[in-house]
Amino acid sequence: MKQNIHKVERIIRVVLGIFLTSLAFWGPTNMWFLLGLIPLATGLVGWCPPYAMLGINTCNLGKK
């Protein structure tokens, strides 16, 4: 698995994932907090399966 997510996007995904997952502790009682595990995992690993399937690679953004 080659990384296909830019560092800034990874940070955003991790923060969003932590926020959504934290809803299990202080938000409404439902299972929607599990959706936070997806951006958290992809942000920590640096690889996004849909990006890989679509040929998207944001790691090279801003480089010439």
C-alpha cells in the first residue's frame, strides 16, 4: 500500500475521525460514531482505498 493522502489531509482526517468517534462518549446514543473510524484509520495509515481505485493521489499536490 503506497500512501496516497497528503499530510495535511491526513491530519484533517484524524481530527475528524477522533471527533466523530468521541460522539460515543458525549453525543446521542446511536451507532453513527462508528463512521468516525473510517477517516481515523485512513488518516493514520495514509492510504485510502477509494482513492486507489480511482487513481487519485494527493501526496504530490503542490510539487512541481
